[in-house]
Amino acid sequence: MLTEVAHGRANDEIAAALHLSPATVRTYVSRLLTELGPRDRAQLVVVAYRTGLVRP
């Protein structure tokens, strides 16, 4: 999920790609924000790059 967010995909795009409902994706993204501590999606992208999950 974090990889999909880091690639700039919207919730609807992630839902379609992973065969989930958009509500489920929103829940997962919300949980990522809570667990990892960033304040928004942009900072989730920073986390993904800093941890090496995604490369430029």
C-alpha cells in the first residue's frame, strides 16, 4: 500500500489495482499515517523513499 501511495496513485487507482474497495484503501492509508507518524500523504512518500521501499 505504501508503495502505491509513493508512486502517486489516488485511492481509486490503488483500489482498482489491488482489487479492494476505495473505503478499504482509505482505511489502510489512514492506518499508515497513524502507525508511521507522518501528517499527510506527501510525508508518507518521504517515508517510503527514506526507508528504501521506493527508489527515484
